[in-house]
Amino acid sequence: MNIWQYAILSTLLLLMGAGVAAYLVKNPNRNILQNMLSFSGAFLFGVLILELMPEVFTVHNRLPGLFFILGFFLQTGMDYWTSGIEHGHMHVPKVPRAGFVVSLFIGLGIHAIMDGLPFAGVAVDGHRHDSVFMAILLHKLVEGFTIFIVLGMMNFSMKKSWWYIGLFSLITPLGMLVFDSIESLHEHFQYVLAFAGGSLLHVSVTILFEAENVHHHGMPLRKLISILLGLALAIGVAFNF
């Protein structure tokens, strides 16, 4: 697939996730979101460990590790702006202030455009990471679902929600096209992957290991099954089963 195909697919999957949320909005089922999150988070975690990290850390210097740490903690800082909505949190004020809404969309916008970073140089020989791309695109499906639900919780009308979702769906494709056009990123693609990998690792770990119910330890069986299925798919893709 070329960069334009990935860009179109990213938009379609985010809109598809929002469409599922719109269909379920009259009878919301949080378990559906949690299962989708667990599966996509496990798949993302698996491909990062099996595909991305082995390539990033093949060189014998510390720079990739530094970029990985920077990406990880940038995403940590982003959570203060977004309240973690990009990885499934739906804690928003019943009557959000204008400042909260602006901060939320700035944070989500930065996160979305950074999702396009690993696609830089997608057509450059030796720089194909189809499983990583698949994991990011699957994350867009869950992201669209979550954001649509959150907009409803913030009392956005259906029409206004779709307007915002439509605009938001174009941000990651824009990031893909912009980053792919920067030749210097092609030349230092290993560091690009390290930075993006750190950010994505934070997202996947947060999805997998945050408790759904703060009053109990352990993990619901349905979540464990979703995680195992996501990891199984990652292993199957990595080893070409």
C-alpha cells in the first residue's frame, strides 16, 4: 500500500468507529469499548515488541533509546491535555468549560498528527512495517468510537459531533503526508520509529494495565480474552503464520 491508501484507510476507520458509536449511542455498552480497546492495545503492544523494537535497537548507540524515552514521556504529558481520551478514558465534566474543550482538541490533534509519524518513508526500501501500520490503523477505529461517545457526553448535537469527527479524521492522514514529504525523516528513520514507538508504547501499556474497576484487583475474563486474541494476532503477523 502507498501513503495515500494508508491515509484514506485511516480516515475511513476512524469514521467507522464513530459510526459504531452512533449506532450504540441509544443503548451504550461500555464493555464493547473496553473489549475493542483491549484487543487493539494488545495487538499494538505485540507488534511494538516483536517488530518495531528489534529494528530500533540494532545500532550500538544510545540515541534510539533517548528518542524512545522522549516519545514515551511526550505521550505522558499529552494525557494532561486530553484526559486520556485517545486511549479510552471518558472522564469529562458534565458541563465542560471552553478552556477544557480547547485543551482537549489541541491535545487530541497533536496525538493524531503524531500517529502519522511512523508512516514517513513508507515507500522507502527496508522501511516497511505493515504490522505497525495495521496496529495504528486499528487504534484509529477505537479512537473514533471513543471520541464520538465523549462528544455526546459533552452535550454536542449529533450533527456537531459528526462535523468535529469529520475534521478530526483528516488530521492523521495529514500527518502521514507531511512526514512522508520530509526527506530528512527518511534518512533518520530509525530515530523516527524510536520516537513514535515510545509514544505508542505508552498508549498500549495504559490500555492494557489500567484497572477498569478501582475497587477490585484482577482482570475481567472478557478483557483477558480480548488481550490474548490481540497478542495472538500480533504473533501471527510477526511470524507470518
